[in-house]
Amino acid sequence: MGYLARACDSYRRLSGPDHPSTLLSRNNLAYAYRAVGDLKRAISLYEATLADRERVLGPDHPDTLISRNNLARAYELVGDLGRALPLFESALADRERVLGPDHPDTLMSRNNLAGVYESVGDLGRAIPLFEDTLAVSERVLGPDHPDTLISRNNLAYAYQAAGDLGRTIPLYEATLAVSERVLGPDHPSTLTSRNNVACACQAAGDLGRAISLFESALADRERVLGPDHPDTLMSRNNLAGAYESVGDLGRAIPLYEATLAVSVRVLGPDHPTTRIIRSNLGGAQGA
């Protein structure tokens, strides 16, 4: 973070506040803030960068389109869907017009918009958009491309949200198999796919398989990402939830407590992940 901040200051001092390299550096710093959960500073920086790029580069410049998408994503992460949704819709329309309907960035925007539709409960628009995005991605990028894997995973998640586990689990399993083959068994996306299969099994009531998969996913994430990584914390939370589902509060509550303590220390007491874990712990203690 310190290096990015210094780079941003250096570009501004040497090239001026409106130079494309300065704007790029500011965008990168905002992304870093977002990655560590400092969404307030990320949003402020994304907003300023978007305004500057629209003024300096124009509303249709590819970098401006990236800024519009990044700001929408940050709004989504803080739960401000009222601002995220129209911005994602605008970003998609702009990318389709400027870059074309099959451009990878357009596919990303289509995927992002579908995700917000899903978040607001509009599965009637989300699922067809996810299905269309996956079909185009398979045609344009190929069935094994990492972005195609993301599209396939997102469609499976939407099917799960709609309660269609008959389509969810096979799609998750297929995504995991390709991810293991193409990206490797320890790639973060593969670890996410493994976790998703476990979640779907839990939703389907196959708790024995779910717990086994959650335990394996947690061990892998601790080994590959480290014990304090946000994805590791979510794996720990998920495993605690699976223990709770089978009535094993003796393992669930201590795991929730330990996970919450780490999340507060690493992400902060108000981070969305911390709030989720705190709520889950409260539910288990009240069970």
C-alpha cells in the first residue's frame, strides 16, 4: 500500500495530476484499498479518478469505462446497490457501444450486472444474463478460459439462489474439474470452486460430504493463502456453519469465536466479513 501511495504521489508531482499515468496510479491505489477492505477510501478515490478520466480522457475512453466499472463494484461491495445497479447498467451499455458485445471487458460488465440483479433478488433477469454471458464467453474465449470459469461459477451460484440444486451441483463440479486441470489444484479460483461445491452440498442436505469438503477447502486455503487471508476466514466460517447444521455446537462455536477474533484483527470490526461471522456466532450461541 505504501509503495502504491508513493508511486501515486510521484506521478502527480512529476507528470501532473491529469496525466494518464497519474490517473492509472490513482486507480491502482483505490483497488488496493478495496482489496484490504478500506472501502471508504477506495470509493472516494474511485469517484475522483472517474471524474478526472471523464474530463481528461473523455467519457468513452477505455480507461474511463474501467473506472466506471470499478466504482460500481465498490458501491456493490458496501451494499449501496441503489448506486451500483444504474452504474453497472451504464457501464455495460457503454462497453457494448464502444468495445462491442463480445469484448472481454463487455463480458465482465455483463457478468457484473447479472451479479447485482442477483443481489437485489431479480433472478429473472440475472439467470438469463449469466447464461448469455457464459455462452458468449465459451464461444469467444473458449471453455477453459479463466473468465469462462468465472462465468460458469456465477451461473451455478445463481441456480443455487433459485433453489435449482439439480443444475447447481453438476455445474460447480464441472467448473472445479476444469479449474483443477487448467489452473492447478492450489490456484485461488480452484480453492473457491472447491468451497462452492461444499456450499451446494450443504444446501442440498448432504452434510457429511459438505463437512468433508469444507475441511479440505479450509486446510488448502490455510496452506496456500495463509491463516489470515479473507478467503481462509470465510472457509473457517463455512466449516463452523456446517458443524452447526449437524448440531455440533461444541465445534461450531469455538471455531466461530476464533474466526471472529482474527477477522476483527485483520479486516476490522466493521468489515462485511466480520459482520457476517459475528452474526453467525450470535445465531449459534442462541441456538
